Amino acid sequence: AQSVAQPEDQVNVAEGNPLTVKCTYSVSGNPYLFWYVQYPNRGLQFLLKYITGDNLVKGSYGFEAEFNKSQTSFHLKKPSALVSDSALYFCAVRDDTGFQKLVFGTGTRLLVSP
Amino acid sequence: EAQVTQNPRYLITVTGKKLTVTCSQNMNHEYMSWYRQDPGLGLRQIYYSMNVEVTDKGDVPEGYKVSRKEKRNFPLILESPSPNQTSLYFCASSPTSANTGELFFGEGSRLTVL
């Protein structure tokens, strides 16, 4: 069965600094990897995904994620954080056979200070 | 506007009083799913539906029922709510089951069972 780990409950970063939110995964087949963002009192919004191809995936709002197969990681990154990036971020994974099951991590809260 | 609509957004009820949380999407999506979000546990899938009249259990189906009589609607039914079902619930949809992962989420329904 697939699983996702987000080792940090919270990440603090100053505005303008680069940010990284970590995610590692475990699947039996090839991974399909996703990042979602949840702003306060809102539903989750899709940010980006990796299915195949380039290991660096670009998504919404200037975010990108780097797929590393050897380390089974899919870390979310942004070169310059904004206060408005403060939110809860979820990593999710499914394998290429379990087409109906998407497994989410426990979430990482990102706090960007002015 | 393309959206997933959940009602009610907030509900306080008592143990044993049957309730239904409605979910409707206007995007003609085949796949729909219910999740619950609890602190420290992330999102866990309750039930999902690949298409009309096709539903299946997720990871935490106990105490819940669903139905999919129409493509646009996927209500979540709590026949006899208990306090451990106090949670934040999200409905989500996706164009097809093969595309599962890019989910569109509703705004959430916060349920408190006393």
C-alpha cells in the first residue's frame, strides 16, 4: 500500500527567503505525486503534480517540486516566499495501478513572517 | 463557475440524530469522493464513487453511507452520528477515475457531534 510522510508539522520562513516543504513516499509501482494547498477555512487546491518526465515540476503561484526517485522524495520549493503563502500544504501519492486511491500526508503548516 | 458545493458548512448535532451532508458538482465529473480531516491525521478517504451507482469504501467507512443516484450529487449520510465523527469533511471530484489526483474540493463541512 502506498504511504506519504511529511516529517515537519510546521515550517517557518522569512518573506523573501527560499522555502522547502518536505515529502517522502512509498509505493509499489511508479508514483504519481501531488501537492495541494489549503488556506484557512477553504478546501484544498491543486498546486502541481509529477507523473513522468522532468524531475523538476512547476506549478501554480511560483511553486515547484523536485522528484527524486532514489530518495523517494518530492519536496515542494519556492525561491522567494510571500506572506500570502502561509497555509497548510499536503503531499499526496498514488501508484500507477491504484487508480482510485490517492493517499495524503498529514500536512505541513507553512508560516511566512514579514 | 466550476465548483463543488457542500451543505451545510457548519453543523452541531447530537448523538444518534441522523444527518446528511450534501455534495454537488457542476463539472460533469465521473469520480467523487468524501474525506475527513482530523488534526495530525491529514485527510482520510471515507467513500468514493467511480460513476453513477458505483461506490466503494475508502479507509474509514465505518458509520457512514453514501449514494450516487445522479452524476452531480454524492451525499454523505451519518445514520447514527457519534462524537468520534466530529470532524471536518470534504467532498471532492475529478473528471475521470483515470485522472484521479487532480481533485476539485468543496469548501468543507465542519461537523460537531455532542
